[in-house]
Amino acid sequence: MRTIVTKNVFFAISDPTRRAVLDLLAGGSRTAGAIVARFPRLTQPGISKHLRVLRDTKLVDVTVRAQERVYTIKPQGLAELYEWVAKYQAMWPDTLEALERYLDARAAGEKARRKKR
């Protein structure tokens, strides 16, 4: 069961620490030690588990350089997520316009109620 869960991109990005690691790696490659140093409240084994989930889901690549492991984000690993979001992206303009109309109507209604008082 663990194998199925950890290969799911949506599971991988559901954790705020893993999203923070991806944000960090979006700025460039980092060694495992540099990543651990950015999360002082977490232990090295804890960060290693998060990095493993990101590796298993192919969101990051790891290269071994002497004694260091260097992590790099793999944008193609986000393809599944992008494809899912793209289905809904087309609806965003309509949804935002509907929200704007609703907020305008609500503001107008509140303004009318204040005038009646």
C-alpha cells in the first residue's frame, strides 16, 4: 500500500513541508544538508522521509556527489498536477466574474439597507 500512496503527486504536495521543499528547490539545486538546515524544527530523518516521497513521485531528482546528495526539482514531475489544474483553469474567468457580480450585488444591497436606516 505504501508504494501506491507515495507515487501519487497529489499526496506528495498535500504536505506543507514537502511544498516548502519544492519552493526551496524552485530557486535552484540544494544539498540534503542545506535543505535540512532550512527546517530547524524538523529532524534530518524527518526531512529525509519527505525527500524520499518527492523522489518516489518523481518531483525531484537526486545526484550523489562524493558524500553529498544534491536535490533538483523536476518540473516534468508536475505534469500530472498541471494537467489536472488545466481542466479547471478554463472555468476561472467565469467563476471570478460571477464572484465579482455577487460581491457587487452584495455591496449594493448593504448600501441600500444603510440608506433605509
